[in-house]
Amino acid sequence: MPQMQSTTLYSAGAIVTVAIRFTNQRGTEFRPAIVVSAVGFNQNSADVVLIPVSSKVENLRYGDTPINGWQQAGLLRPSKAKAVIQTVDKRMIRKHLGSLNPDDLDGLQQSMKTILGI
């Protein structure tokens, strides 16, 4: 399927559906993900930096972040942001679902600092 050039400007905290690579690199699946790259990066790059979202909230791993405002963010089930950072071409984004509330975005940014040791 041909991809269209994305003209949508995503900001940090936007929740989108996109093809996410499995961590073993053996495939992809469409799932929600959270944009974590800054607007300046997103304006000047064909890519966005994302964190995948999972509805398997019973098993929080180190660096995972619960999304408390999951319904307001456009998610269908209780969810968490996984401790996995990926970069994807903006043209792979299928749909904008919503955005994290400020508290959830702050929690995610704090988790990213922990994951990256910064």
C-alpha cells in the first residue's frame, strides 16, 4: 500500500496508531503508541519517536508507566506505556486517537529519564 506524505504535526503526548516493531525485530503489529519527540524534531524529520502502549497492565515492568487517564486519551482499555523507545516514519501513522493528560505525560517523561539514566 503506498504511503502518503504526512502533513500532520504531532506533539509529545499524542496517541496514534502505528505499525510497531516487535523487540525481536521479527514482525510488526498496529497498536497505539505515544509520540515522545519534541515538536521541533517532528517538524524537521520524516520520523517521530514513539513509546508503544499495551493493555496488559497487570505486569508492570521496570520503566513502564500506567496511563491513568486512558479513556480521556482515546484508549479502549486500561493501558500502560511500555519501556521501549522506537522511531518510525510519520507516514506509517494511521490515526490520531487523542493525547495524554499533563499528569500522565509528566509520568511518562520521568520514566523515560529513568530508562535512559538522565
